[in-house]
Amino acid sequence: MNAGLDVGYIVVGLFFIPHGFLKFGYLGGSWQKELASFTRHGLTPAPAWVVLIGVLQISCGLLLALGIYTRPVALIIAVIL
């Protein structure tokens, strides 16, 4: 595998992990602000969407950083963006 791709996977994966934790109110995030944002964008029920997106960001970020299932994980990340 290409060393540049490895670094890219690690950087992008580590970028998504904290964003997932922000959805749950950790690392300075706010659960209420996330709920309001998801509701404003018409995603109802907002709590379910916040949990789903948060879990996907954390798990996909971890898998991508570790280099496991990179293509399916990249597809999931592209869809949730």
C-alpha cells in the first residue's frame, strides 16, 4: 500500500472521531444544539438521527484510521456528509 494513502486514511479517520463525539455533547459539543440543527434541516426524529450520525462518524473514523474496510467506510462517510 502507498504510504501517502496510509497517512491520508489516518488523518481523515482521526478527523471524524471527534466530530462524532461532538454530536453527544463531548469535547465542547452540545446535544441540544445538534438536536436543533437536525430539526432545522428537517431530519425527524432528530434524536435518532443525531445518534445514528454520531455513531457512524466515530466507528467509521476509527475503522478508516486503522485501515479496515476502507472502501465501504469511505462510501458511508461520503453519504453522511
